[in-house]
Amino acid sequence: MATIKDVAALAGISYTTVSHVLNKTRPVSEPVRLKVEAAIAELDYVPSAVARSLKARSTATIGLLVPNSVNPYFAELARGIEDACERNGYCVILCNSDDNPQKQRSYLRVLLEKRIDGLIVASVGEDRDLLASLSSVRTPMVILDRALEGVDADLVRIDHEQGAYLATRHLLDLGHVDIACINGPADTSVAKMRLAGFQRALVEAGVTLGEGRVVNSDFTSLGGYGVAAQLLGRNRPTAIFAGNDMIGMGVLRAAAERHITVPGELSVIGFDDIQMCQYVYPALTTVGQSIRDLGEMAASMLLRRIGGPGVLPVEQRIVAPKIVLRESTGRSPDLFAEQD
């Protein structure tokens, strides 16, 4: 591999002059610059990013830590973050922790060792060791999707509680009173907030849940499918609020296997509005906000903090959700029975 000294030898100039051309640290005449560029092209020389970052005290690199890159929600978030960073000359290193707290902490160490300029964290559950590590991080940081108690950093998330309230209110407005909730892991802040919104809507409507109508799973289609297989027996609800869209898709699959029509016999609503919701059958009604926009918002906040003069106040952006009506929700079958 060619070195900066090889470029200098071929161009017939000193390697310090080559360095000035590469790093734009001192004016260089046009003929000299053209010689250097020609030598670089001929040798296929690639400057050392490490050496340049030491000089500039910047790596132009952002670290992104997500719990599950297989989940389309985090894939769409990552795309929004990457788009915003690319426009501003930054690269993104994506680390997927596979919902494993130990792997998450290990990746955090790796990212910090690489001298990243900033960090965006969508964390796994309530990991006290991670919280302790993040609370001592001096690298500019934005927390995404799940608030982390005790970590003094910018935050971007959707209003999980209000979104669940809107989803449940939608089912109630359609006449459903026997509604089940298949939520994510009970120890996550996201699941807690979504359950709170679900319960608030029921209390306002004076609806009492039947036994076993709130069930925890993980935020995956497999989890939703497994729980729905239990709920869709003889005493099945008329509607299900799924803690996220992946769970909702699992419910749709379980209903189809049992020849339960959606929304004729069962209404299903999800949360997040991932793009895939439009293409399952029936298309999934959901609540959410543009996921890419959330990612871009998080990246913009981080880049502003990296480049901002002085100490900026910690900022929280709680994005209002909206219902996206599709095909998987309809009037309660009990209403049709009453009309008959």
C-alpha cells in the first residue's frame, strides 16, 4: 500500500507539502497541487483516517447503538440517521446488540475507543451497568426511542403513552369493549408507557378488562404470533392492541391460520408505522410518526451539539403520534350481532 512518502517521491516534492495539500493546512500553488493529485491517482493512495483525525481532533464518525437491527423500525431509524450524517460529511458506525446487555456494553467500549465524535443510543431494556457507563461518557450523545434514567443527554422519542391511548381510543370508537393488549417486555420503559396509554383509554371509557387480556411478549412477530395463538381460542377478544407493528404482524398471521377474518371478526392495531405495514394483508392500521424523520431529528441534534459553541442546554423532543388508518380495524362484530 502506498504511503504519503511514496506520493511525495513521485511528485518530486516534500511529504510535508503533500500533507498540506491533503489537509488544506497551508496554501499550495496550483502546479504543485496538480502534481500531488496526479501522484495520488497513479499510486491509488488512500490517506490514513487515523492520522488525519489525530491532527484534526475529529474522526467525522458517529456511533449508533441499536438493540435489534432485524426490526425494520431500527433499520428505518438508522437510514434517517445515516442520511442526515452523510449530508454533513459524517460516517455512521452501526452496532447491533441483539437485545443483549453485555454485547451492548462491549460495543459501547469499542465505539468510544474509536474516538467517535458523537453517539446515538437506542438501548436494550433497563441495564444498570450501561446507565453507569453512559452517565460518565463525555462524548456528545443523543438518546433515541427509550429514555434512560440518570443519563444527562438529549432525547428524541415519540409520545409512547399518547400513541397507545390513540390506538385504544380508535378501537373503542369502533365499538370494541373486549380488547386485549399484547405488549413488549414488561421491564422496558417503552412497554410501560404504552400500557399506561392503553389503560388510560379504557378507564376513560369505563371499560373493565377481562382476565388475561394484557400479555407481555417481546417486540417481534414471533412473540406476537405465539401470544395471539393463545388469545385466539374460544374466548377470544374482538380487538387487539399490539405493542408494536412486528407484534401486530404476528397477530395477523395467527388469525389467518385460524380462519379468523380481519377486521370482520378481529381488529388489530399496531404501533410505529414501519413501511412494511402497508404491504401485509390486510394492511395494518397503526399509530406512529415518520421513523426516518425521527432518525434525522436525532442526528441533527447530535451534529448541532458537536459543532455548537459552548455548552448547550439538554433538549428533549417528544414527537406527537398520529393514527394511520388502513385495513385491519373495523366495527366490533358485537355491534352487528345486536343489529341482527
